[in-house]
Amino acid sequence: MDKQIVYNYDYEQINYPEVQKIAGFDEAGRGAIAGPIVVAAVILPLNFKSNLIKDSKKLTFKQRDVAYQLIIEQSLDYAITVIDLEVIETNNPKIASVIGMEIAFQSLSLTPNICLIDFEKPNFPDFAGIIESIIKGDQKSINIAAASILAKVFRDRIMIDYHQVYPDYQFDVHKGYYTKVHAENLKKYGISAIHRKDYIVLSSDGHIRDLATKGKYGLGINFDDYTPIYKTPRARMPIIRKLKAAAKKASHIYLATDHDREGEAIAYHLDNVLETGLKSSRVTFNEITKDAILLAIDNNHKLDLNLVHSQQARQMLDRVIGFRLSNLLQKKIGSRSAGRVQSVALKLLTIREREIANFISEEFWIITSHYQDFVLTLEKYNNEPIRIANETEAKAIKVALSDNYKVISVTKQSRKRNSLNPLTTSTMLQAATKLNFTTLKTTFIAQQLYEGIEINEIEFKGFLIIDDSSIEKEVVLKLPDLKESETIITDQVQLHQNFTKPKPRYSEARLIKTLEDLGIGRPSTYSLILNTIKVRGYVVLENKAFKVTEKGLLTNDKLQEFFYDIINENYTSQVETQLDSIAQVDKPAYMTSHDCLAILKQKLKVKKIGHTGTLDPIATGLMVVLINEATKSLLDLDQALKIIENGNSYQENAFIKAKALSDFLKSKSTDIDAIVIGDDTGLEIEALDNFPGIFSERWKGDMSFHQAMQVILDKLANQKNRKAKMITAIVCIDNKNKVTKTFIGQLEGFLVFMVLKVTKRVFLNKEESLFKTASIGFIGSFTDTIGIGSFAVVAAGLNATKSVKNVKNLPGTLNIGLTVPNLLAGTLFVSAIQVELATLISLVVAAMLGSFCAAKIVNKVNRMETIVAFPIMTCAGGFALPTTALTFHRDNNYSPKVSYGLLIGGVLGTVAAFFIVFVGIQGGFGIKMDRFTYYLK
């Protein structure tokens, strides 16, 4: 049977059955931001009936056009009034609508006995009849419905005509109402001549101010009275300037942000920043519809400062916890963030993760049989609840059972099943997971729906036409018809082996439901919370469920160890309650912030780590790791964690972890790069009470590794009250095995989080291919030789052409030019072998000296010695670099392939460049090869 929606338009028949002339009034366009307001008045014949006369929003375009013509032809009287922009802007849409009704009333040729109006009662002059205002009258009164059709059709036709004049704005689609498409066109083209100047809708795009990062601890809080210190981010200034310019021109400002803590705070900041004074008021609504917005404007009110204070307390709390704990975690274990709500969510996930890891599955058996199509399960045996632990017990019970059973009693019950409630934000996020939507995607789609979607037929009835095949048939288990004292015979008894399973990991939906049940967070923040713990690397989604990573486990462990008073379900829930109390004026805003800060202050109390007696490195677990800062060895965090576990669970103590990591480092090499934690100030770094701390010192000079270790042991010799199970020393050495800096402290196995990534990469390693090193040597020496020899080629050319009679002034002029290629060659080698700055300077000086001497010799162009001496000087300069490189690498224990590769490449590069230079000189001076050979002999 087809479903139909039935609207009752019998208001007149029920309330005024004998009245002959009843006029209905309605308007269209009052909630639009462009175009006129159209008001219509209609008097229909008594007992008029038509299926087309109903609320205009319930009809399609075609149905409205047919109904419009029907009303024009069959009504006793009608009037249509158009209120132009000048009247609307001079008054306001509400007053303009009343004016339009008065004009429509005066335009009627018949005087009605009763006026029914879907609006406030207007003051019709010279009318002694009844005026009745009916809420949603276009859904109750047939005369008001007829008026709504006339007004809407007439106005729609006006807006379609305007579309021909202003096609960019698409008035034929949205008819001047504020929609997403209309808003985008306004941004592109600005307002047109038919846009009303009375209402301009502008967005702040969220918060325009935030807590500053100045003040104590950089928290943006005045600790004298626990009030926030605000700043305006630079990125928000363009929006603020635009809003201020509009606010100066406006006669009144409506602050229409969300009706919650954050929305009230945004409105508060807008009111302050825009300096609106007395011309602003607050409006709230939960749906973007004409009726809702107009009702909100009619019921505007002042800002709720209690709700603002509640938001300020929330913001300060999150800043204190987020900033201070996040900063601490970053320094100590490399975790990026902590938060009042996100860390509690991580705790819930961690508890479940550990429950799964520690779960021991147990065997149990179930005994079943069948009667007709109904499955019978054995619940009690000898009138006692039964749990069968193994197959032996199950078989023993099966033997004792028979196939004949007697029905002792039959109980019949009825149960009422209610329909599901409308979706809330929380239940919507949970339901969307069935569509494989993430919470962020769901939130984004919901926001788009809230802002509005462009559709052609808002009255489309497609949701009433449902394919039966798309509806999942409800499976109804029909019970057998049993009677008391009846004997039944079942099928064969069957045994089923089962094993207990741990509780499943939290899905997004289940975690949201749990947070909501515990009173933690707010629905509007759930998607952000879940996304944050994923982005931070604390959890990953596997098979649509959250799995906690090692990083997440460690982060939660440290937070629970040191900050359990703050990071727990009860405290977070209590904070939400206290914030609600602030909004209800039950508790001052500063109290909640003060309480939290007091706890943090106690937890973050700083003190120096003391010293105590002589320690045996092996007995006390002193672990020493050498770090060569010039290598490129890489130890990935996840890889390191897997290595140190070594088959043991995550909960193993710090000594086992550190020992395993130490063994791994020894098996690989001692050259591991690390993130250096601490400042090389030469002073002890203050460490948190009972929290891992680090000492940092720098040594200058030629202190050896053994000397540095002695300093470390001396420091540990007098340490008192040491609580850590593992003392770790990290010694940084340079390429000459000299100690550059050392870190020691109560690290409790945290070393693995220091060995994270490369501090800098080098071009050559200690183990490198012969081809690569020879290529580098060839390029460097060839470049250097050509650079020095180029002067001889130039001088020879000048001599041959006789363009310069005396080349005496050339050496000083071109000496700088000769240095440039040498500098480039030297830089190439420096980058390859990581030599110190002093080595680079010595290479440049040697190149300059060689160039200058060569230039002096070339000045005597007529002497045969020039032809021999200059190439010799050129070769000397070319050999300088590979020789230096060979010596450097030999002293630093580089493999022979590196040293010999550089030397071989350097020789070949120098020889190749020598012949090129010699050929140039020979051509310039005209000296033949046989004369050169003779001279050498």
C-alpha cells in the first residue's frame, strides 16, 4: 500500500464554519538577503477544497504554478504586494512584512470578516473584525496556504527575471536566500543592486584570539588572578579588518555563533575586538532555516559571561596541561603531546591493549541439541549452573543425558521495542563507522549538511519510494509450541569446544561511546581527539580498531607514573562537571584553573640530582655508548624497540632493556648517531623529581676516551640516593677519537629514545668503493691542476699574439682568479672527507702560493726553464690535495680502499691536467716537443 502524507487544512471549518469571508495572509522573502518581500492576501469560497492548496514548501514548482492559477481563477478575492529594498532597508524585514500585509489588506476589494495571519498581528486600519495569528498557519489554514502559494510563486518569478539581469549570482537557483552557492558568488562578485543592505552575513572562521605565549612558563595566564592573557594571531588580522569595516557601517550587529562554550567565547572576543559597544546582541539557533533565524533575532539577548568564563577555564586548563606536559614528554621520551582528554583516551586504549596482551585463553565446552528448528543449550546440570572445562567432563555429562525431556514450565512475556532516537553528534559518529567513515570525514560531511546543500527539488518525495529488496528482512526466531508436562524428544546431543577470547580492541565508535559514558570531552571534540592520538603515532587503526604502539604505551606509562592525579577518568570527568558549574554560576572560573595548576606545580617540582659513593660499572649497570657524530649509521625507533625487547614483553625492567641495547650496539659498531639531549652549558641541567634527568658537560682539548670515562666515574662516585636501575653514559667522539661531549644521568633505559636519527650526513664513509674514491680524487686533482696551469696557457697565448709586450703585471692581477678553482677543489674534498676548517685554510693558502710562484716564473717568457718549471709547480699543486686526504684518512683509520682510491685518482687527474696545460703552453710559445725532450735530457 502506498504511503501518503496527509495535511489538515480544515482550520476554518472547525473554528469558523459559518463565516463567509475569511482572508489568509502570508509573505515570501523575509529571510532572503536579496530581492523584495512579497505579501499575499487570499479569500477563498466557503468550504473550498483542493489537494493542491497546501503549504507552498510542500509543492513542486509545477504544482505551485498550477495551484497559483487555480487560486487566481477561483478565489473570491486576492491581493499581492511587493515591498521594495528601500522600505526593507529603511525599516527591517519584519516591519516591512507588516507594512506589506497592511497594504494587501487595503488592496482587497472585499472586506473580510476574519483575517488569519501566519505572523504577528498587524494593526489593520479601519478593520473591526477578528485578526488571529496562527503559528505555522500555512500547514493548518487553507486560506493562509493559498496566500503562501501566491506570494512564493510571484516572488520566484521576480527573482528569475533578476537572474537575466545578474546571471553571475544564480538567483534562479536560490531565489536570493543565503546558500552555499550564493555565499560563494558574493565572495567572487560582491553585492549587487538588489542585495539588501540591511543584513550582511560575515564569518569569523572560528576563534579570532588565542592565549598568548608570554607570561610565566609561556602559558598566557596571569597567575595573580588566574585570568587569560590573549593575543590576536597575525593570520587572523585580514578577517578582523574586514569585520571591523563592516561593523562601523552597521546599525546593529548580531553575534550568531554556536550555542556552546566555544561559540560563546568566539562571540565574546568578536564583541571586544570589534568594539561594538551597545549595538550588538547575541542570537542562537540550532538550524539554519528561515523560521529558526527569525525567531533567534526576535529573541536576541546579551552575552552569557558565565559560559565565557567556563570556556576560559577550559582553555587555561588545556594550555597548562598541554604545554607543560607536552614539553616535558618531548624532552624526556620524544613524545609530541599530552592533553587532558587525549591522554585519558590513550589510557583507556592502553588498558585494553594490556588486557589483550596478558589474556590467557581458557578452554570450555558447550552441549547442544535440537528440537524441531530450535537449538537447545544445556545451561544447568542437576539444577546447578554448569561450566564444562574440558572434553572429559563434556563426554561424561553427554553419557548421563537422555533424548527424552519433560517441559516443567512455560512462561510467556511481551516486550515493547521503541524506535531509535534521533541522532546526536556522538551517535552520528558511532553510526558512521558502519559506512567505514572516519570521525573526521563524518564531522566534515555533517558540517556541509549544516551549512546547506544545493538541490533542485526540496520537496522531492523519493524517500517515500523504497525498494523492498533493499530492506533487510528481520529474522524472527519462532519458538516451538510447548506445553507444561509435555515430553519432547530431541535430536542427537552434540559437543562443542570453545576458547575464551579477550575483549576486542576499541573501535572509533566504541571509544566515543565510552568517553561519552564517562563524561569525558564533548561530542564536538571527539573527532579531533581520535585524530590527534593517531597523528602523534600513539595508536594505529588495524581492522577498524585502535592498536596502541610502543610509543603510545611508553607515553601512557610515564604519564600514569608521574601525573596520575591529572591524567585519569575521574579527574577529567570532574573538570567537565566543574566547567558546567562555572557556566551555571556555581563556581568561580579561576578555581578550576587554580586547583589544576596546584597539582601540576607539585608534580613538576624541580630539584638537582645528588651524588653518591663509588660504583662498579658492571654491578650497577653502567652502560657506555660511543657516538661518532660524523657517521651516517641509522637506528630507527621502531627497530630499536623490537631489538631491545629480545623476546621479552614491554613491561620488562630498564636494566634488561639497556643491557640488550648495549649488546646490540657492541655487535654492530660503536659509531651510532644520536639526537643530543641537553645543552652544552657546562652546568648540570635541572631534572624533575623522580623523573629521568641528564647531566651535560663539554670537554675541550685532547681528552681521550679513557680520561672522559674516569671523569664520569668520578661524578658517579659520590652520587647519593640513586633510584635509577640504570646509569647510562653517552660519550660523543669526533673523527680523531677525541671526546667532544658526554651525557650521563638517571635514564632508566631511555637511551633508545636518544638514538633516533642522523645529526648530519657525510659524503664518504670509512667503508667506500674504490671507484667512488678514485673518481673524487681524479676530479679534485684535475680541477686543481687546471686551475693553476690556466695562467700559463693565458700567458703563452698573449706572448704568441704579441698583444702584451711585457707580462710583468699579470701575476698580481690573475693570482686571485687562479685561487677560485683551487678553492672549489678544496671545498669538494672538505665535503668528502669532513676535514676541519684549518685543513681547508691550509689548502687554499698552498694553492695561492703555488699560483703566485708560477706566475713569477712565467714572467720570464723567453727562458726555456719556464716550460719545465711551470708544469712542475702545477703538478705539485695538483698532488697536494690527494696527499693531504691520504694522510688524513690514514690517521683516522679509514679503510685502504678510501686512501688508495683518493691517491690513485689524484695522480691520474694531475697527469691528465698536466698534458692539457703543457699542450697549451707549447702552442703559445711555439716550442716543439723534441726541444722539450732534449732539454730534459
